[in-house]
Amino acid sequence: MHLLSDILGRPAAAIDTPALVIDLDAMERNLERMAAFAAQHDVMLRPHAKMHKSATLARLQMARGAVGVCVQKTSEAEALAALGVNNIYISNEVVSPFKLKRVVTVARELQALGGQLAIAVDSAEGLRRLAQAAHGQPAALLRVFIEIDVGHGRCGVAPGPAAVALADELAVHPALQFGGLQAYHGRAQHLRTVAERQAAIAQVITHVQTTRAALQAAGHAVPLVTGAGTGTFALETASGVYGELQAGSYLFMDRDYADNERDPAQPQFEHALFVKSQVMSVCASHAVVDAGHKSHAIDSGLPAVHGLALDYANGGDEHGILRGAQLPALGDTVWLIPGHCDPTINLHEHLLGVRGGLEHGTVEQIIRVDARGALT
Amino acid sequence: MHLLSDILGRPAAAIDTPALVIDLDAMERNLERMAAFAAQHDVMLRPHAKMHKSATLARLQMARGAVGVCVQKTSEAEALAALGVNNIYISNEVVSPFKLKRVVTVARELQALGGQLAIAVDSAEGLRRLAQAAHGQPAALLRVFIEIDVGHGRCGVAPGPAAVALADELAVHPALQFGGLQAYHGRAQHLRTVAERQAAIAQVITHVQTTRAALQAAGHAVPLVTGAGTGTFALETASGVYGELQAGSYLFMDRDYADNERDPAQPQFEHALFVKSQVMSVCASHAVVDAGHKSHAIDSGLPAVHGLALDYANGGDEHGILRGAQLPALGDTVWLIPGHCDPTINLHEHLLGVRGGLEHGTVEQIIRVDARGALT
């Protein structure tokens, strides 16, 4: 059996397939461009670590100015906290009493690391359960954001009075500190034209402003509005209402985000994440690569083929079917750009970081997907 | 941090969500029905372990008469061989010289365990590379099946003369033993009506018969034809041409296979694999569960909701949206039937086996997904 670490320092050509590979140069340019955007617009950046699930990449983002990271799951927070990431926001509801005990444990760990845990709520019952779990803990142990539904149609209370009722209840519990509003419109990220995204986010901003005004009128200061993703963050930023951006995919730019008409107000990001695959069968009509939907997620469509005029069709769990005027030969390498980076990374144990280009570069880094499969 | 083993012996109600749960009673009935079918029809069963990726389940199938298992990947063969599964068929092409060295290593391991490794080829170049890797190894170390394309349109040589050319070449290499034909029509498994599946498999049988006749005419005995899946295996069996069935999904029966019109010639299989999820948010129009497409694969469509009149809509990586006349309450458990079991299991580290029913049963077994993420 070969050792994973054997690949370090070797040419990218030696990477066994299929494998998930980072173009480190491209990733670092994306990192810098996003850091520069946040600095220039004086907005905080809290990238979503549900995308990469890696403490190494979370620390890299924080070293370039991010205030912390978001996660969706208690177990993701546990995995990153155990590796020293000290400022984490579970931007999602947790209602199981068993999980809420774990949330409080992580909050204590982050406090000991000099950081803080935050979490979202969207119901009186959820808040009651959270307060019960945190009862008797130090003051302001947990920062709590009230999630409002700004048009996504998933979680969140309706904008306006419902948020005020939750803020009233929150104020009663000393271990819980009102953090502000969670306001994220996921579907808006993937609207193809800039005009569609502008229209959707204009609605979002109205909902946030209405809710913030209602909270303020009821005597609740609103310390922060947090949200936004890679598709729209320039719009939330321009509104002046958002203090924190949760974009995550900018680091790797998947095929789906690249299909959006680009908003010139956003930095230009590059594809930095690839599935390396190999041609394992060829016939007159098509070639078959060894990467199917166990290698990359297809919830946002199929991967694009990098640098070659070939169409990728789904060939099942372990196969991809390539068609085009000029088919590759048996044994050839084909680089795929995943449709959606988040669930693709979750399929892999490691990301291999290549320096100096995919074709002629060298494997410089093995990045563990620390929270891989962290579902609970 | 809690220990996984803490869940053993506890009620299913205590399983944290989302989690992948086996109804052991239903699974064992499926196992028995398939074993009885194979025995009654005097056909060998070699279930596809790409479905469950578990040595425990492979051994369970072999204890009930299966001659071994199939896998798709070298690394799956390595993972199962390391746990003592001694009869494995890589029903897929391997063309990387690095991987082919590993294939030979596994073949030696299985030989030492009293079993044998088999593999598929579909090109002269692939066969040349395989022969080179096996050069100097003991006679008949590897059993080699020639894959023919019987209508699926993926891998495989064309039926007829191309297979004869490969068999001629195979005969030159003492370490390689001609096993027969690999003839699997994946898409036929999911044709909804029995009539459509009958028509597709009739074509398959014609291709196999033509190729077998051509091989025999050229002096090549054809020891075995192997293939078939959960959607069609009664048809391949009835043909009398197939000696071995590769069906895998029968063990768990996913939503997609259950959507097929049932062929009365096949045993009735039951759903035995479920995602346990929890309602984490409710509003007037819908409820949200904590299981999205990081919990279950959606390549074959969305999960069905077990036992409740609710529709599941995709809510992203970590959320599912339930709609229906009677919505569940915050904190309620909802059991989902995955669309496709193979890539769903690959998302999980463990399967929790429950005895005595999902609602009131007890966690009896923790089954590791040994070859999870085994992509190479």
C-alpha cells in the first residue's frame, strides 16, 4: 500500500486518479482579491467553511483578515475547534437537545481559545432549547443571530415583528448575546444575470431594513447583519446594511458560479479546484474517464472539461463520458472543473495542492478535509 | 465528544441526525430472497460491493452463498481484501501502470487467502498494460473478463470480432486466465416498465450470444458470462446465458429501483436503508429537515419520505424542504428513503443497523463503510 505523503514534492503528473487538486497559485490570487475587496469596502469577511471543511484553509483565510468562519453543522464546528479555529458561527438552526449540549461544549472551547461561538435561531422553541442548554454558563458565552427569511424560502422567521419577539426572549438569557440578523438568500447566488441578482438582493435589503427598524424601535440595537455569498456579495456590501460577508466559493470558483454573468463590482475569481481524471476506455464515439459522481457532486450540474473542447456526460458513479471532435487517448489526463465545490470536497479525504500549474507543477501540500462527512 | 459505540443497544430514537440507518430485519429478508432466487435458478451471485463498500456486508452475502463480490475500483478491492474478503472482481477497466501494480499486489493477497482476483479489459492497450504488470507472476493469477458494450454505451468493445482479438491476445499471457464476458447494461436497470426492460435485455442477450459464438468458433471456450443488476436480473437469468449475477442494490432497495414496475419473476425486495433526519425549522408553508444532498445522493432523484404524506424538495447541501397537508413539528423525526443507495452510502462513515423496526427498534450493529471514498 502506498503512502499518501509519497506524493509530496512529486510532479502533478504522478497524482493517481481520480483526485481533487488545488491550483495553489490560482487559489492564492482568489484569496488576495477577496481580502482586498473586504478591506477596501470596510466589511468583515467570515467565509463559509462548509465549502472546504478544512482547518488549514480556515486558518489561511483568517491570516488574510477573515474574522472567523461559518459552518452549517455542530460537528463541523467540533472538527474545526479541535484544530484551533477559534471563531466559528453555526449559521444554521440546531434544535436537538443532545446537539445543543455539544454546541455549549464547543462554545466553552472557543472561549478558552480566546474566540467565540455564534449560532442562528428562527423559532421560540429553538431559542428555549438553546437557552436551556446554555443555562448557568458564563455571560455572553454564545452570540445568537436571528435568521429572517429574505426570499430563499427555507429557514428563518418572517421579516419584521417575529424577529422582535425572538429578540425580546433572547434578552432574558444572560449566556446568550444578541448578535444581530442572519439574512442569506441562497438561490439568489445562482441567478444568471446581474439584473436578476440585483432585483433579488434589493428585496433582501428591504426585508433586512424593515426588520432592523422594527428591532430598533423595540429598543434592540442590531450589532451586525451577516449573510451574502459568492454570487451577490458586492450587492450586499454596496447596500451598507451588511457588516459581514459569508462567501465561501470564491476561493475555488466552481463551474456553476462561473456560469453567472459577472458583476464588474466583484473581483474576478479563477477556477482553482479540479478533479484530475484519466481516460480508461475509448471507442469511436466517446472516451470514458474514471471520475463519475462519486468523485464530484452534480447537484449544480455536471463538471466542465478544462482546456479541451469536450463535453462531459454523466456515466454513473465512477465514469464520465467525453464527446467531442477530438477525443483524448487511453491513459490521457483530463482535468474537470466541478459543478459545485462544497459537496465535491465532501467526497474526498484530501485536497492535493499543486504549485506551478496543473500540467507541469509540483505537489506542494496535502490538505485534509477535516470535517468531511460531518453531518450531525 | 461522544463515542460512536455509545449508540449500541440504545433505542433508534437516540440516533443523532442525519444518520444512515439499516432496518436489519428488512435487509435480512432481502438477503434471503436473493439467495433463494440464485439457488433456485442455479446461477451464481456476485453482488456489487460498490453499493455498500463494506467487508461486513460482503461477508454476510458470501455466507449466504455469494461466490464473491464485484467492485469498480482498485482501492475498493484493496480495502475489502485487507479485511479478508478473498474473492473480488474489479468489473471495470484499469489502465494506469501504477494502479496495475496495485492490482497485482491485491491478486497475490487474494491468492494467499485462498481466493482470486478478477478484472475487466476492453482494449488491446489496456490488456498489454495488464499483462506487463502481471508478467512473471504465477499462472492464472488474474482472471480476466472481456467487456463488451451490450447497449449501455460506456465501456466495452463492440460485440463480435473485437472480443475475439482480445481473447487471442489474452491467451499468450500465462498469468492471465480468460474468465469470459463482462456484459452489463446499466441504463436498462432503470427503464420503468417490464416491457422496456425485456426489450433492452433481449438485445443484450443477442450481443452476448453473437460474441460467445464468435469466440467459440475461434477456439476460445467461454467459461462464464457475468453481469445483470437489480432491475433486470431475472431476465438475464431466464436467458440461460448468464452464469453470474452482479446485482447489489437488492440488499437495500432505493427509491429509484422501487419506482420500477415490478417484474413478477423477481423476488419482492423491501426498503432497508433510510436517512434519519430531524425537523429543524417550520413555518406555515413548509418544514425543513437537517438532511440535504450531503446526506444522500440525488443523481437518481430526491429521496421519498417514509410513511408520511410529504414531498421532499432539495434545500441544498444540508437542508430538505417538506411540503404537505400535515407538516411535522419542530424536533420530529422524519425517515427518508434515498434515491440511490450506492453514492448515498459513500457519503457516510457508518451504517447503523436497527433491529425491531425504525420507530421502536434498537441499534444492534455499527457497520463501517470500509471503502468509503475509495476512488482510485
